[in-house]
Amino acid sequence: MIEVDCLGEICPVPIIRIKENLKSMKSGDSIKVVTDHSCTQQSVMDFFKNKKFKVQCEEVINGVWEITVIKG
């Protein structure tokens, strides 16, 4: 699993960092993005809406989310 620390980063930085890693991903690989901006969650969901990826979001502590993107 690739981990991307986006704490303190605002959109579109998390999307850009995810896109950088997509090129090296194979089917079944995943990326975990850690963010402290709630807007990132929706941005990631929108970006992958019609693509063959599974997206899971979890607020791990108050104000910090882990967003996992799994390539289909």
C-alpha cells in the first residue's frame, strides 16, 4: 500500500499526489491518503466516480481522515 501524507494540504494537492501514484499501480493495489481537510474526501470521491476504483473513507480521529483508493 502506498501512503500519501496530505496533512495540511488543501485541494487540489491530494488529487495531484494521488494521480502521480496511479501510473505505477496494478490491479488490486491501493493508496491511503491521510488528510485533515474534509473537502478532500468529496474531491477524491468525485474524481473516481466513473472509474474502476473503490474508494473508502474513514475519520480515524476527530478531523483526520484516511481515504483508501483501490485499483479495480
